[in-house]
Amino acid sequence: MHDGGGRQVRRTYRAAGSAVLLALLFAVAATVAAASGGRTAGAAARTPALYSPDAGFARDMAVHHQQAVEMSFLVRDRTQDEAVRSLAYDIANTQANQRGMLLGWLDLWGLPKVLAGEPPMSWMAPASASAPASASAPASAGGSGAHGGHAVDGVPAKPGALMPGMATKEEIAALGAAQGRDAEVLFLQLMTDHHKGGVAMARGCAVQCATPAERALAQGMVEAQQSELTLMADMLRARGAAPRG
């Protein structure tokens, strides 16, 4: 732990750890609810459609989470800093578990995990949407949705990045080449961007998804990642750095 602001970082880290635990509890509850719902009468009528927010969120967030897991494993092997390694472990563990749930739901619904021609984020309605949606086709003709390739809730997709918040191949390569403090700072900056995009996407599902279990999981993601954003800002400050942009 670096000296500057270390005590505050430790306090924030404990709070973030509690939020991660809550997110995992949401995940377990969501799995049980989904499994129970599948055995009730009329479950088929509640199965999300191919282009629904429920299915689109599951597909997109599974991809988004996979990159967070990759970045976490990269930094774990490039620093000896206990706080960064612990944060990376928590992110990798939590998001790998959540990714498994999202892909499992797609299997349960009989829907593909990858949909050719579906632009990322096309399931998201405009920011003014305030009720769950049940779309059965892409948001517009030709398959380009309201947010595909553009900003989501104020979070832009960088040139070369698949979705808002995601790192580019060049940024992943830079993280893989960094060591020590440089790796710590770059990881915290990239993961800050990543979490901002993830929070925006999860908020969209919390409003638009029709499956209660998936909405609960999305809300758990929002709360955990917002807490981790506070933690990462403190950790960057302790290293004489700041989030990018």
C-alpha cells in the first residue's frame, strides 16, 4: 500500500469488498429465482425474445466482463502491490461468476450467445426510456440500435473499442508490457473506464429488462462497480495519478 491516502484507501477497499459480496449474493439469488421460474406454469411465455433487452444485455455484458477478467489477470502478474492484486482478484472472481450466469441464462432461454449482425448495445432504448422493454427485433432497420458504437449514458466507445468503457487491443498490449507502478496506474485507469461503461449498461438492464432476476443482478452490478470506482479513484490518488478524462 502506498503511503499517501493509505488509510482512506483501506477504508474504501473494505466498503468495496462489501459491495462485491452483495453483488455475489444478488447473483446467487438471481440464479435460484431463474431456476424456480423456469419450473412454473407459463414460463415459456416469459422467455425473452432474441433481440430483447434481457438477451442483449446478457450477450453484451458477458463480452464486457470477459475483458475485465483478462485485465485483472494481466495486472496480477505485473505487480506485487497487495491492494491492487486483491482488487484484481475480486473483479476477476465476481465478473467471471456473473458472466457464467449470463451465458447460462441464454442457454436456459434457448438463445444464442453470439448473434451475427447485432451491433453492440443495440438492445438499449434511448436514455428517456423508463419502463421494461420487450423488443423482438433490432432497434432500427439494418440492425443498428440506438446506442450501437456511440456513447451510452455519457460514456463513449473509444475508436477501436467494441463497447463503451472497453479497452482497445493497443491498451491491453500496453498493460501486458507494463510492470510495477506503471502497470498499477494503467490497470486502475483502464478499469475505471471499464466500470463506467459497465455501470451504464447495467443501469439500462435494471430499467429495461423484463426478467426480475436479471434486473436484480444488474442493480447489484451497479452498486458494486460504483463502490469500486470510488476505491480506484483513491488508489490512483495514492499513486499520484488520476482517472483519464
